[in-house]
Amino acid sequence: MSEITVVLPATEMNQLSHELRRLTREILKAQPRRRLWTGMGGADGYGVEMDTPVFTMHPHDENPVCNCGAADSEEEKPCAETCPFGWPNFKHKPSGFAVHWHKWIGRSMEVVGAPPTEMGAMIDECISSLVQVTP
């Protein structure tokens, strides 16, 4: 029997997943007390709660609670930016680029806004902003 190796080209989503995991690792290095549990997403696959002047990151919340009233409204309207129900899992504040994922980074990801041409540079900017946050 012959073996067949299938090689898939890297995609933009794979690069995005890689960079978001890299950011998660750097956050955990800078602030190890933020470490969360691991599972199918791996040790760096869920993201961590972090808010800096440059970016915000939130792990997936299975049961987010709307605190802005949009979910209770008779008319369909989006949640406020400050409402956990509408938060993206990652948002680069200067560009508005945002990413939503289901449970772990890379799973059913959806992006809002145009991805930056240099994703690595955007994540480097996010990592540099970690020094502005106290643990």
C-alpha cells in the first residue's frame, strides 16, 4: 500500500490563528497568573482576558450576558460596544479589525474589517502594548 501525503497551502486564517496564539503566549509569559485551562484548543488556543490601549482579547464565553438591553429589545439592534454579548474575542483598536471564534482560536473564525497586510506587525504592536498594562 502506498502512502499519500496531502500538503495544504497556508491560508490567511491559518496565519491569523498562528498570530493570535503567539499573542496569547506572550500575554501568558508577561502575566502567568492569567493562565487558563487547556483542552482541545491547546495551552495557547483560547485567548485570555486582556485590555490594553492597542487591543482587547476575551476568551470564548459560552453564556455571555447582555448588559446593554439590546437582547431584551423588541426591535433587532446590535449590542453596545461595552456589552459582553457583542464583544469580539480579539479587537485591534487602531484599525477596528476584530475576530470572533467559537471556543478556541481557529474554530469557526469570523473577521470584522479588512485584515492588515502585515498581520505579524499588528500582533507585534499588540505585544509591545503589554508593557503598558500592570499585572
